[in-house]
Amino acid sequence: MPELRFTLLNVGPAKYAAVPTLLFRLGVQQLGEPVAIRSVSLQCQLRIDARKRRYSSNEQQRLTDLFGTPERWSHTLSSFLWTQVQLLVPAFHGATEAELTVPVSFDFALAATKYFYGLQQGELPLLLLFSGNVFYADADGALAMDAIAWDREIQAHIPLTAWHALRDLYYPNLAWLSLKRETFEALDAYKRSLGVTGYDEALTRLLPEEAPAVTLDG
């Protein structure tokens, strides 16, 4: 049976996708004597391995929604699921490259969005776990199938700038915030009572004059 090894070659934003998408360029290589691979049906689970990086004091404060106050992090900081995607790798012999498309949500109701936003510089610690089936030609030329070894994975640190570039490409100077319907209706009524057309202005009127200072690099 063929044994496959996966490597991460690069990551970048897709410029013309229907939704914000990161492209993970994978290297796929056979170990040992190569055989004719007909296709690989691949499932990939992407996890955020939050324990695999250091955090500045400012980042710790920005991540309290996820992990609590810094003194609790020895118990609360852990790996968590980002998303799961599928990929069909076409026929190859020996080695090939494939592009894993990963849709990215900017909804702040999601843990991954809160995490990415909470970081200000450095890298995103990711764990890519692979499973699925490989279809190949056996010694007689017949089609055979085997499961991908359970321990196939990639530990990666991708630059935070890849997420920033994606955000700025699809939502320049914008952030998405989920509200309860009744909260939105109240805000909409308040906006109309002010005679303004934008929700930004209505929300700004509600903020205290001495609001905490913010930075826009996250």
C-alpha cells in the first residue's frame, strides 16, 4: 500500500473566490517505492494549536473572551477546532502538489475569528490532521484502495499577515458583528430616530466620550 507524506508549501488569500478563502498549497509525496496513484480522497481537519506560541500582554487581554484572564491560561489554553475541508487529489506518480481551499468566516460569534483578531503580530499556530482514502494501481494493474494512515499531520506556523491580507482584500476597514434580532431592531429604531443613514454613526453616538484607546493593527 502507498504511504503518503504531506507538507505545507505556502498559504495565501484567494483573490477571486465567492467567499473569503485561504489557499493552502500542499506537497503530497509517496514514501518508498512509488506506485501509480489514481486519486486521493482527502479530509483535513484544521485545528488552532493555541499552546504553540507566546502572547504579549496586550494579546492576552484581547483573548480573555476565549481563555479567560491570563492567570487561568495554564488550565484554559488549549487546541480547538477551526474548520474541516475536503480535497480530491488527481492522479500522480511519486509526488504532486494540491491546493486546499479553506473558507474563512469573519463572524465574531466564532472562536476562530476571535482568536485571529486577538493576535497582533507573529504567526498562527495550526495543526492539519489528514484522513481519507488513496486509490492506486496494485501489482496486477487493478484498482485498489487503502486508508490514509491516522498519524498523517502537519504542524505549521503561518504568518498572521496572511489573515490580515485576506481580511483587507474582502472587507477593507470592516468588521462583522452578530446581534440578536431584538437588539438589531432597537438599534435600527435608534438610528432612524437620529435621522442618520449609517449604523456606524448610531453606534458612535452610544459610545462614551472617553472610550478606551484602540489600535487597528489587529
